[in-house]
Amino acid sequence: MFDLGAETLAFPLSEKMKYEQGDNGDSFGWGAHLPPIVDTRLNLLDRYKARGTIATDLNGTRDTVEFLNIAQDDALSWPHPTYRTYPSTVNARLDRVVAPFVRKSMAVNNTLLDIFERLLGLPRGAIARLHATDAPSGSEARVVKTPPNQSSAGIGAHTDFGTLTFLHNRLGGLQVLPPGSQEWQYVKPLPGHAICNVGDALAIFSGGVLRSNLHRVMPPPGRQSRYERYSVAFFTRPQNDVVLRPLAEQSRMVADAVAKNPKEEFTSGATAGEWTARRIRKLRLRNRRGPETWYEAKGTEHQVVAVGSGAVAAAA
């Protein structure tokens, strides 16, 4: 996956921009649209994102990363695309690289969901069934590229949109903000290890028992900053039409948590697809009206954190 990303993201910008994700909340990949008869089923979450197109803070500072997304649904249906086709560099590896990566990531995340269901007092399958592959979802694989010698955030403070994120890094740069703290901490990459983030959907399903992790991507520390930084991630997200709400009727623990600490996102009525599209759309700089747009992009964590000598809101 690292090699696939490096080769594909080395294409000329003029070629990549043909498939830039745009400003309407799309996310998936980098590829040509399918014919109209198939295009009616697209949720259009899968595209290339160019550098400098999204805000990283309240002031609208531009991001420094580019990335390629590949839909889980396309990987599982290969060689018959569900949403779109991809560049030759991706198509050549879909069956022997992308699909195995997607399937293994799904297996790992599904194992974790099984554990969370048990610990939350939920019936087995209560969360897993919301991620069944028989309907479209925003689940996707992603390769992110950060250029060397950067001095500002690659990706600003945020929580992930979906349920679980399975992340692989070779260089530092990922930072997390522990709850109740205003001091960002680097997460050191360890050989043979991956990072798993809880996302907004799981935080909501659990009634806030599980917290969506607030994190950002900064220039790698020390001498690592001289190198291009690549990361590979898989995002497990619910089916697009699943309404994000606490599973309180299935778990006493979740019901008690909601009663003790009700939050507005528990009753937003948003589907997983709408939640993802809203957050992507509000981060796009072409949609920015001012600081309020940054707040509108927030996820389930939202607080003010110190940055340098001042303070800005970290809306996720």
C-alpha cells in the first residue's frame, strides 16, 4: 500500500486534479466515474485530495497533505467496480494488494467491535450489523503523503468520522490530545504495530462511553522532518443510511451514560453518510465563510486548545 500510494501520488498534478474530490462532501478515491446506469448508485465518497484545499484551524490555515482514497466497496467487488474505476497504478494492485489490505483491516476492526460489544453490554452483532457489506458505506483505504521540511500542520485537530480507524505510520508526526489536557503528545511509530482510533460513530453508538480520539498530523520531529511522510489507513464506517444514535435500548450501560451526559450529537438524526459529507464539506476552504465554518465541521469532541502563544478552537 505504501508503494501504491507513492507511485500514484507521483503523477503530475494536472493529471491528479482531474479527479480532485471537490467541495460538496465527496471523499472517495481518484478515478473516472462509471457510466450513468451504474452512477445512480454512487455515494461518491472516494477521490483524490490535493494539498492546500482544507482548513487546519480556526483561522483557515491550509493543509499540507495530499491523499488517495479507495472505497472498500470497490475493493470487495473487484474486478467489477461498485462506484468508480481507478488509475492503472491502483487497478494493477487491487486484487493482490488493496483487497487483501481491506479484508485484513476489516477483520481486525471487526474483532475489536466484537470486544467493544461485549464490554458495552450489547448483544453480539449489535454494532457489527451496522457495517454489513450488503449496502453502500463510506469505509475506505487511504494513503496520505506529507512533503518534507514542513513547518505547519499537515492535518488539523480532528476526530475521525466513522467507527474505527486502523493506521500505519513509518515516521512520527501523529499527535493526540489526551482528554482534559492542552498538551499535544507525539505517538511514536513502533515496528510491527498499528494504531487504532475510535471515531465519532462508535462514540455515539456507545453513548459517550467510548471517546472519539482528538488528533492531528504535524511535521515529524527532529531529523525525520527531512523525509517525505507516508501513512496508510483504513476507515471502518457504518452503512451510509445508518442513523447515528446511541444504542441505549440494547445496553443498560449505554442508556445510563446517555442519561448522565446527554449530548446534542446523540439526537442529531444524521445518517453516517450525512455526518461524513457535512464534515468534509465544512473543512473545504472554498466553502469557508469564516471561523463559524470551522466550528460547523466539528465531530464529537470540541474544545479550546493552546497553540503557540495564543489559543484557537480545536473543532473535530
